[in-house]
Amino acid sequence: MIRDITLGQYYPGDSILHRLDPRIKILATLAYIILLFIVNEWIGFAACFVFLAVEVALSKVPLSYILRGLKVIFLVILFTFVLNLFMYDGEVLVRIWKLTITDQGLKRALFMAGRLILLIISSSILTFTTTPIQLTNGLERLMKPLSKIGVPSHEIAMMMSIALRFIPTLLDETDKIMKAQQARGADFESGNILHRAKQMIPILVPLFISAFRIAQDMALAMEARCYHGGQGRTSMTEMRFRTRDYITAVILLLFAAGIITLRVLI
Amino acid sequence: MSIEVRNITHIYNKGLPQESVALKDVSFTVEDGEFLGIIGHTGSGKSTLLQHLDGLLKPDEGQILIGDVDITAPKVSLLAVRRQIGLVFQYPEYQLFDETVAADVAFGPRNLGLEQEEIDERVRESLSMVGLDYDKIKDKSPFDFSGGQKRRIAMAGVLAMRPRVLILDEPTAGLDPRAHRDVLNMIRTYHKSQADSIIILVSHNMNDIAEYADKVLVMDKGQVRMHGTPKEVFARSAELREIGLDIPDLADLAEKLETRGLHVPKDAFTIPEMAQAIARQLRGGKTDPAAEGGEDA
Amino acid sequence: MDDIVRMEHVTFTYPATDVKESFNALNDLTLSIEKGSFVAIIGQNGSGKSTMAKLVNALLLPGEGTVWVNGYDTRDEAHLWDVRQSAGMVFQNPDNQIVSSIVEDDVAFGPENLGVEPAEIRRRVDEALEAVGMSAFKRNAPHLLSGGQKQRIAIAGAIAMRPQCIVFDEPTAMLDPRGRKEVMRIIRQLHEEGITCILITHFMEEAAQADRIVILNDGRIYMDGTPREIFTDRDSLMALGLNVPMAVDLSYHLHDLGIQLPAGIVEEEELIEALCPSK
């Protein structure tokens, strides 16, 4: 199950999406997510779905891989769906005891769950087709104007990059710690919520300590390699907008215009 | 109470593109009181095998019998397994968590459901077994100690469960020579103090395996490649090298001396033994390589 | 400068914490490392090896005394980056020194910090990966590699900064035998190419490959000499809790049993030759 967390993982490839400038991809993903929440009716939603489907196809990342990331938050999606199902007034479709499912409720539930799914998938496509370094470089460049008003854009980008890099390491560490405590008779499966929460201590304490130890080692290693913040730092990979980036920007703008128009008209 | 491993197979990521066979049709027996050494390059399936022996993983095929209990059966009580088997992972000091040394070492016994008095007794005993002063350190935080000491505290935590089968995965990893020897001596002491206990030691250090183990199991690509006494296994040096493993330094020396006409026994795995053997040969005159050397029982 | 590193009367004290008193990790240590040499520093845990390593690239500054690296005083803040660029460092834990999720990006980290121009960084990264034999893994994720491979990446990361000297702080302690061989092979190769290599280790077989061995004990230099000089002093090695090479140990035992052997045997080959002289 821990292996299923494909969130934040890069999927090596050479598709057109892999080759787009990270800044465009980040802005496009953000824009897409905002548009997802603007959309309010079926046509627009279908358009969003098609847009994402095209993205998935272009990325050349296997669908099974993408869908695996949804497994983890399946419960959240289900919860959202069910909650929305019973919350809205409208024409009653089904009556279960004291709760009613209305047509509005059904529509909202489908939309919310759908939004979540599309949101996760589009974010995943971003991280699958963009290396963490590209992501953080892209974010750093986008945030650069903010550094004029005191936002530590480089430091934030560096922190995110390192955090992403250590996700698999910390997951491995958690696995090892769990196994070691199980070997000493710890039981993480049975008991009530309170009992299980207490059982987390033998995992969380060593994990935190490991994290600190890693951080200390990492800091020394970075200093040994002359890291001293963003001042004077260069980058091996330069970022330049190319034709394909401009084309993507145009497509995105047209799409956004379409969605917003639909919202205003319908 | 012996251990019987019958035809176990374990496949990771079954059905997915990354499917890989970690263990393939692995079978062997470990007798009462035996000290078994397991060797194999990284990726040979050693770690997976250890986790199976402790019930942390279940095989896709095959069974494991500890005594008469089939620990691979669906409804087996894992706690019963843990009462018999202790597993010390690599770098065990990374699993320390409790507020005091005594509390951390007591974690295992407490999970076994023992009475407080029994728990205290065991904590005291196992800390002294690893060479630490119970009274001095019991209330200290386990994180206040050096790496070597932390490792000993972590090991005490497993020993306190008084396992009949003690499995150790590279217990000397990252230790300096002195601490390395201390840990091995500790393991030997435990073995002797618990009647009929079984020790299973996974190590990359062939010298240690040769010196301490009664039997050696060689793993290669998820399968058992060899199983025999150190003498038998390390005599097959060409095969071992082929699968990327070394032989003990003294075995290497014995081989080279052999080609020069000096016959020494193939089971002299400590310096004093080898020195005696060489001295005997030299005093008895050079032996003809075709004749039997003075191999003592 | 003939000496790439010079330490004069260096004392380093770790301050007291609530569980430990303050103690001197290094006591009046004076040591010079010649340019282009391969020096092994051995000693028990607590002998000061690691502290010494960190003084070379100014991760730590001496309490007393001075450390010069490539002509720069490590206390001189203005030249801190020169010091660290001159003396690269590879740490013990293969994982915790890798900054990035892509191999070539990690190797580029050092040069990027130095403000090297992008095309030059690309060149250095390719060369460094080539030097450690990891070019094929350029775009792989480091965490999926073996320990030995990770250390090779770390070494490439140090090489890419074009240092004169590299300090290896117990680089093989967490590796399996195969990984250890890989790393030692690269260290020997770097030495042949003229990079000064300072290897901190407690594996005798590794120290034996150096030109010179310095034994630290209690923060002081206990012995300083060639592998041959050091390894034949079995009594000292045992007193310090260090391992004695097999050939040396056997020679002593054989001597005690009355077998006459020439003095100064250190290597297995020499012992074999002494026992069974070739005709």
C-alpha cells in the first residue's frame, strides 16, 4: 500500500508534456484547478474531462499508474460524494429513513467527486511529467517577483525540492520501523481508536528522530558543497520558452475563455 | 524445537509490471541448538527470508514450521510466534522510542503480556547481557548514548523477549572493530545461555560466519544455492565467487597454500587454529599434495 | 604549497550538554597532508577522526590552533567557499547526502552553488559521472540505487566541484562488500589522477591501500607511517582495539609456536612466500 503512493513521483519519459517549460505546466495546472471549480454544468464538465483525457494521452504515462494514486484518497472521494448526496434540496429521488437524496444532491455529489478526481489526476500529471528540480526551479522563477517584497522564494523552492526527494526515503523508514516494532510484538491492527493512536508512538518517535538526523546530515552535506542560499546560484538546466510553450499558453487561454463563457451564459 | 522451511515462494507486486520473485522454492531445516549463518549478495532474498521466519511476511506458496506450529497458517497467532522468535533488524538503534532505557527494553516483554515483576527481571537481565549497567542507565533517555551503546540497548530490547530463535540481520554493520567483536561475543553468550536456542545470523562478513556458524545457507537470486557446514560451503570457492561472494580470509589462504604444496585443513577458521595447523605441517615436513594432510577431527 | 592541508596545534572541544561533560575531541594536533598523497586516518570511535575530517573543510573551526587548506586559513570567512571548493567531502550515509531526486541534478548541485556557468556545469556533470562509471544512470532516481552506487554519485558530486582534495569520512561503513570495492576502486583512481585523498576508515584492508596511515587516539596522533610500518606493530594495534591484518597476526602466532619467519610480513603473499618458498 505504501508503494501505491505515486504522488509526487516523477515518471521518466520523453513526451511533449515532459518537454514543456515547467512554468507553463504549473500555471496551466493551477488554472485548470480553478476552472474546475468555476464549471457548473455538464457541458463544461465534459470539456474539462476531455481536456484532461488529452493531457493523459499526451503524457504517455500508463493509466494504471495514474489511477493508483487515486487509491490512496479513495475514501476522501467517497466521503465527499456521500456527504453531498444528502445535503441539498430539490426534487426528491430516493428516501432512506430520515435522509433524502435529491436530484440537486446527486448532481452536486457527482460534480464534487468528479472535481476531486480530475484535480488529483491533473496534479499527478504535473509531477509525473516534471522532475522535482524542474518543478522547484519553475516555482522559484514564478515566485521571483515576490522576493522583491520579501518572500524567500528560493528557500521555499529548495525546501519543497528536498521534501519531495525525501518522500520515498521516509516511507521506507516508516516501513522499517513498523516491522521492527511488530517484531517486538507491537500490534497495529487491533483495538479501538484510542489504543491504536497510542500504538503510533513507537513509530512516530523514531520517525521524527530519523527525520532530524537526516536533516542534520543533509545540512552538513549541503554546506560542504558550498550551499549558501540563492545568491549567486546558477542552474544547469536553463528555462526558455519555446514555440510549444506559447502554443500551450494559447490553448489554455482559449479553454479558459470557453469555460468562463459557459459559466456566464448558462 | 527445529525450524522447517518447506518450498516457500514469495512474489512481490504480483500481477503488476514490477513483479519480482523474491524467494523461489526455498527449503531447509534448522536443528535445535544450531547456529546458522546466512550469506548472499544484496538482493538474494535474505531479508525477505528473515521476515518470513518471523511471521512479518506470508509466503505465496509453501509452509514454515517452527516446532510443530505452522506459522504460515491463516489463523496463527502472531503473538505466539513472537514469543519464540526474536528478530534484530539492521541498525536497530533507529527503532528506540521510549522515554527511558528500561521502558524501551520492556516494550517487547510488555507486548507479550508478562507480569510487571517478570518484565523488570528480564529488562535487568538482558541489559547486563549486552554489557550495560542496569542501575546506572535504566532511567536515562535511550537517546543520550553513543551509537554503539544505543545498538546494545536496542538488542537488549529483543533479548528481553527471551526468544528460542534469535535472528540477526547484520548486527555488526557500521561498528568499529572493538564493538564488532563485542556484539558477536554477546550473541555467542546468549546462544550458550539459552538451552537449545537457535541463532540465525545474516552477515556479509565471511570470517565471522566461518568462525561462529555451525551451518551456512547460501542464497542466490531468491534460491538456496548451498547448505552445509562452513567447511563444506567455503571449499566451493569458485562457485561462491561466481555468484559474487567472497570466502573467509583464512580459507583463501588455505587454498593458496594448497597450490604451493602445503596442506592445511579446510576448517581452520580462526588464527590460532590455522597457526597450529601450519606449524604441524611444517614440522612434519612438506607433504606431497597427493597424500592426505594431517587433518584433525 | 606542497601541503594541501596543514593543521597546527589544533584543539577542538565539544561543549558540555545536559548529559555529557565537555571533552576535547582533538588535543594539540599537528598534521600535514602532502598534495597528491593518499592518507588513511584510522582510530576507534571517539578518537577524533570525524572531527578532524570536518575541520578540513571548515564545517568545524578549531578552538585553538589553525587549519590551512590550499593556503587559506579556514577561519577566514572571506575564503570559506574557496576552502570548501578545494576540499570536497563524501559522508558515511549514502542517502543523506543526496539532495535531489535525479542523479545528474544532484551532481550539479555543487557547481550550481559555485555559480558555474550552465554549459560548464553540464560538462562537469557528464565528466564526473563518467569518472565514477555511473553515466548510464544519469536520469535515474538515486533512492532506487544500491548503497555503492549512491556513494559513487556522492563522489561524482564532489568531483564536479573540481577540488584539489577529497575527504572521505568512512564512506564504506554502510556498504556491502561489493559496494566497498566499487568505492575503493574510485578512490584509487582519483589518487592516480592527482587528487589528494584523505580516507577515514576502520577497515584495515582499505587503509592498506594508502601511501600513509595516521592513527588517532584520544584526539592525538598515536602513530604515523607507511602501512608496512603501522601494520607490523601488532601490539599497538591491539592496544587500540583495531584489527590486525591476517598475515601479521598469523606470523606472530607462528613465531610463538617456534616457526621462524622473516620479520616485517604484512601481506598474504609475503606470508605464503615465506612458508612455501618458490623454487
